Amino acid sequence: MLNISEPPSKQQDVSGFNHPIFELAFRSYFLMGSFTSIVALIIWLANLNGIFTFDLSGLSPTIWHAHEMIFGFAATVAVGFILTAVQTWAGRPSITKKPLAALILLWIAVRLSVWVNTETSIYLAIALQSMWWLSVIYCYANIVLKAQNRRNYLFIPILTFMGILNIALLLLDIKGESQMALHLARTGVMLFTLLMTIVGGRVIPFFTVRGANTSPIKMPPLFEYVNLVAVICSVIVYALGPNLISITVFSVIMLITGFLQLIRIVFWRTIKTISVPLLWSLHLSYLLMAIGTLLLGASQLNVGVQVSSALHLITIGAVGLMIISMMSRVSLGHTGRMLTPRPVISWAFMMIVLAAVIRVVFPYFGLMVEAWALSVILWVVAHLIFLFVYIPILTSPRVP
């Protein structure tokens, strides 16, 4: 079910739309997402140090940063994976060649509009981003609905909600409602915990059994159902916000959800994965998500935990590590290569973990500026390593 693959090319011609980059969405979207995170963080760090100033008529700096990392980076990679995986899930061909190229060009137009960041360019970005989300949702829904692949219908509302958050965030901030826009950005982070719960719950046990040669991992169905419901509730509670949800209810839901996620990890035989980078990185990312959710709950209990720290542990440590780990694995497996990444990729994984730890811990010692700088540098270097290793792989034909 999880062996997403693309057929070997029958032609040696790699010009035009026959180029490997247009063979399934993961190739281009992984590269574009990684590159976007590098550019966005360099611009953000330059802004924090007074080297670069954002146009005041466009998105506010904080929202620009949040938008590009959540939607320009994380959502881009997630869409690339989902539009690739659906081909195997539904047993029907996914978007490729010219349609995929059109979707890529639309995405590039959105990025350029956001990076220009004037009032006019942001309104253009809103229009283009809406077209992009509608196209993505249509492509995905068309495949699963025609195949009656009911198990994966759930990604239709998830992608739809993500797209709505994206557009609403842009509209609110350009209208001066930056605090509400920030709340929606953070809600987007919580939505990624749901995505990680679903996708991680499918692939991590499967990969662990195969990669670490363990006995089959069987999760109690009732527990899986309760855990999923808890995560969905945590997203809803966060979305509703403090005006509609009491602090007590918020904290209880987050703490229960984080605790359930920790229990889930216990079943996954994490200790068996320590020697396998493509496995321990996935397990650690899930663990950091669980801890981040617990910290979110604790942040409302006057115990000294900052909301920002909890969210950055999730965004950098959980989402960031899972993404670079999944990109590294998928890029090898689905281009016909052995699942043995170059050793330097392990260093990239560790840099992402260190970036998360520094960003969360340093501010408690009054080292906010240092936390910003070091975490950005580590993230950028990690993704430069990824691009250096995987650009040749993702732009080359599948190995026979």
C-alpha cells in the first residue's frame, strides 16, 4: 500500500515534459518546499537583524514568516507527498507531465507574489493561491472518488481546511487583522499534528517493521480511534480559541492528546530504530510532537511554559524533522534506489533537532537573539545538505 512508485521511463528523452521532474509531484514539490524554507528563513533572519525591511503595505513580518514556513514549506511538501501517494492508495494515475507543470508554475507565481510582498502582490497571491488549492483538491478528490477509495476521503476535508486557513490568513493580515491571522497560522500548525497523526500512524509502524526487522506492530483499534478523536478535538479547541473555550478545557484536551500520543509511541518499538537514521528520525519527530502538545497544555497552567516554545517544538522539531526524514526516504524509494541515505543526511536530521532544542530552550535564558540566529543557521545548513544530496536524485530518471 505504501510502495509509491513511478514506472520506468520507456524513453531516454528527458527534454520538455518528459523530464523526470514532471514524473509525480514529490520530485518538484520536495525541492521547491526545501528551497522555500531556506529563502524564507534567510529573509526572516535578515529582517530580525535590521538588514532587510518588509514593505509595510504587504504582509506583516511575523505573518509573512509564519505563512511561508507553514504553507510555503510544510504544506507544499505535504501536497507533494499526498498527490504521489494517492496513485498507490487508489490504484489510479496521479497528476503528471503538463498538468503537473502547470501546477508547479502556479505555485512559483504564488511564491514570487508573496516574496514581493506589496499590497497588490498579496492580493494577486490570494487569487493564485486559491487557484492552486482548488486545483490540488480537485486532482486529489477526482482520483479517490472515482476509485471509491473511502479510506482516504479524509484528506479531502483536511486539504480543504488547510486551504481555507491559508487564504483567510492572507486576507486577514492584509486587512490589518494580524492577531487573528496569527491565530489561524497557529491553527494551521495544529492541523499538521492531525496530518502527522494520520500519515505517521500509517507509515512509521510499517517502515519500522521492514527497516528494523521487528515483529508486526499491532495497535488496539479502540485506542487508535480514541487517539484520532483526541487529536481532532485538539485542533477544534485550538481553532475556537480562548474566546469560546475555557483555559481549563484547552489544557485538559492538549494534555490528554499529548499523553495518548506518547502511549502510541510505546507500541512502536522505537529502541529498535536507533541505528537506522530513516527510522529514528521519524520516531523522534513523533515524540517531539507529543511533547509539544503536552507543553501547549502546560502553557495555560502558569508553570512557566511559553506558547511560542511549544509551537516551535512542534513546527521545527516535529513537522520539520518528519518532513526532511520523509523526503529523504521517499526520494530514494520512489526513484528505485536503496533506502540507504548518504551519511551526511544523518547530520542534517541532527541539525533540525538541535535547531528545535535551541529555539525552545535558549529564550528561557534570555538568549532570544541567539536562539533565532542559531536555529535558522542550523535549519538552512540542513536543507542545503538535503538539496545537495537529492537534487541529482530527484532530477534523474528512475533507476530500473
